[in-house]
Amino acid sequence: MNVLAISNSFGDDANAYLHQIARAGGEVINVATLYIGGCTLDRHYRNLLGNKEAYELHFNGHNTGFMVSIEEALLSREWDVVTIQQGSRKSYLADEYEPYATALADCIRECAPKAKLLVHQTWAYKEGSDLMLTVTPYATFDAMFADIEKAYEICADSVDADGMIPGGKLMQQLLHNGIPCIHRDNLHVTKGLGRYALGLLWYRMLTGASVADNTFCDFDAPVTAEEMALAKKLVDGFEPIAM
């Protein structure tokens, strides 16, 4: 399976372990991420209009050193899945998704007509952090995520997406199930459990396979056996996307 994420650092977090998790499950998933730190949908749209080679091309969790445009990446191979997402600073603002998401979706369907178009739902900032309290109107993860969730649902409907990868919902569930913090700073998830859980989720959503017996455990930060078990249990509770 070939997956292209039109994304930013949150996409890097989600896809850091996906290739390895898939391999541990006996599947082949190659994932390319178009990376600009903090990139929002309106910036993706401007880059698309200008056909700008503005993106670092990351492949299976590593920077290739190549710079590409959105159109160049879409035409570079036959993609099975292409994902879009909003930048975190605008993720809770439903009126900041359009007309940019629809323009991206139209380009994806023109350049990669066989690909499933998925929306990658992102997560809220660290609760009580200076970033949350000074940049957003929220004081809690749940309050911020409630508006993020609504905005992504509207976006998925507006672009007639083939499905959504609920990364933000999974991060919320980890917090509600006793994980004290899923962030490594004020916005990105931890390089251990956070990235692992997201990788499991993408694997399950894309393949439909259970993650209960997945053996991947080569993390960039410590993850306990109890945390691994919780992540697997929560991820298996999500209904996969019909591929």
C-alpha cells in the first residue's frame, strides 16, 4: 500500500512508526509525508496554486533530502491513500478549512483518481500549557478537542472524504485512561507512546487488521508493556475504514 500525507509535523508524528508496524503485521505500507512545519490548509492551497517545490519529502519516517511540490508528489506514483489535515493553530476553527480543503481534494482526485481520500484528525494542545492559554480560547484538552472534532467532521463532509483517521480521539482516550500526558512539548505527541499509538491507529484504519498481536517495539523513547497493551486495546476499538 502506498500512502501520501499532505501534512506537517503532526503527520510526521502519526507516520513515524507506520511502516515498521505494518511490517511487523506482515503488511507493506510505504508512507510519504509532504512536510512543512505547522503547515495549514490555506498554505497548502497557496503552494498548490504556485506549484511550489516547498515540501521536504519524508519517506517511512525519514527525510529523503528532496524538495517537491504537491502535484509532483501526487504524480510520482500510484497512491492507494492520500490524506489531508489542518495545521494545529487553525484546527479548532471550522471556517478556516474551506475553500482550501476542497481545492486540495479536487487536485488529489484529478492527479490520483484511484486513491482513497482520507482526513487525518489531529489533537489538542497540552492542557494548561502557555501555548493553549495564550494562543487559544481554551483551558482544557477536552474543550479544545471538542471544536477540533467538529471542524474535522465538517471538513470530511465538505470534501466527501472516504474516511477519517481519528488521531485526536485516540489521544483523548489515552488521557482519559490514565496516561498523564501524551505530549512531548506543548503540541507534539511523545516519541514513544504517542507516536506508537498513532502508528497502530493508521495501520488498523488502513488495513482493517487487529493490532493485538503486533510485535513492533523499536521506539525512540521508552514505552512500558502496560502502555503498549492500553494502546492496542484502544486502537482495536476503532472501526476500520472500508478500503
